[in-house]
Amino acid sequence: MTDEDREGFAAFLLRLRGKGTVPKALIAAIEATPRRGFLAPQFSNVAWSERMLPIECGEAIEGADIQAAILAAMGLEPGMRIMEIGTGSGYTAAVMSRLAGRIITVERYKTLAEQARQRFDALGISNVIVRHADGSNGLHNEGPFDRIVVWAAFESIPRFLLEQLSSGGLVIAPVGPAEGEQLVAKLTKVGSRFEREDIGVVRLQPLIPGTASVI
């Protein structure tokens, strides 16, 4: 890390500790993942801020704080199989690669999928598989997964993901209207139903079905 990175990372840690306990393994994984390498150079000085930052294809990377909160709520452990819907820059998949067994990350934009692959290759990350595909219904043929995380909002609870989870697995996804705030729902599979716990408030784009036709 550069001195600027260290200052930003230290401020980020102080904010996290003020909000509650964050697992040491997650902090180590975040520290080991070069966040500024997943951002355009002009945003390097705010890499560790709480703000969403623009990336290619009109998309954005979530603020460092909400990403950390969601990853902490996932309770990642070695050997777990993860599905991520919304690869974006690839940053969260890179962090998860240090904590879990195998990550399949799905992105509707070909440009973002290719850029993420290149970043993973450059970092020597071999346990993340990038799919340029429609993730709006998950990946029926790839499960079951121990954890599913979605970085776009559903209008209602995505119950269809239940069948793609292993027993005791969980989904974390924003649920709410396309315009306005959404609740980040932690949905734990118990038998044939979900138990819901809300862990935060966000404003994310709605999940868009299909793949981008050009970019």
C-alpha cells in the first residue's frame, strides 16, 4: 500500500470498528486485495470512502463500508461455494477468493467480465470463475451454493434462489423499489423456507435481466 492507501484504509477500519465487530480474516483479505487496482486512476484517492464510484458500462462499485458489511454478514469459510450476481469491477470476488473455496461470479456486461478476468489473472487468483451471462435467475445448473450475494436490487424476496442453496446456506440481496432505498436482506435457508434478517439500507440499481447486447 502507498501512504495514501494506508491513510484511507486506516480511516476505513476506524469506521468499521465504530459500527461493530468485523472478522479478522475479512480485514486481512481486504487489506491483501489492492482496491485501487479495481478503480479508474482518478478515483484512487477516494478508494476507501463510503461513496459509490463509477466504473465502466455505466455501472458503479459500492462504497467500501457496505461491501465490508455484506461480506462480513456472509460468514465466509474455507471450502464454501459462492455465487455472486453482479461482478462489477471484480473487487468483491477477489476479496472472497481469499476466504472461500470457489466463487462463480456472473456479469451481464462483457466488458466488465473481461476486465475482471484480467485482474484476477494479474493477481494470481485461480478460484474465481467469471460468467458473462444473465444472472437474474441465478445459475440453476451450477449449484448448490453455500452463499449467494447479489449487488443489484430485487423488487421482492428472490425465493427462486432457495433451490440453488445448500442446506443452511444464505442469500444476501437488496430488496425494495427500483427508485429509492432498499433493505439488504440476509435470507437463511431453513428447510424449505427463508429466515430473513435485514442488515442495512442501500440505493442500488434494480437487477436487469439478460446480457448487454454490445458492451
